[in-house]
Amino acid sequence: MSETKAYRVKSDLVKQIKKKTMEYVIDRKELAGEAEIVNALILKGLETIRNEDIDRYLSLAESKQIR
């Protein structure tokens, strides 16, 4: 059974996702949806993320450095 879930993504990160999507399309001359880019980022990140990385993100979010 396939499970999906919707998440809120911070606006600063959405801008970066849109930029990365455009870079991919321009470089590869192939369409890719933002959802595919996000899933690729999550897959790569899950392989390498450490608790310290999560702590850093939470600190940045709390200090409003990420909107």
C-alpha cells in the first residue's frame, strides 16, 4: 500500500526548490516537477542527515533566519 503525506515547506525553501527545478530543466532539457525534486532531496538527505543537522535547522527556524 502506497502512503503519501503533505508537508508545509518554508517559503525560503520553496524558492530554492523552484530554482533547483529550473536548473534541472535547463541542464537536462527534461521536465521534472517540483515534487520529484523534493523527493530526490529528501531521499539524498535521509541518507546523510545527522541529529546535529536537525538541531541547526531548528535553531535557524527559531531565530527566523528561515521563513
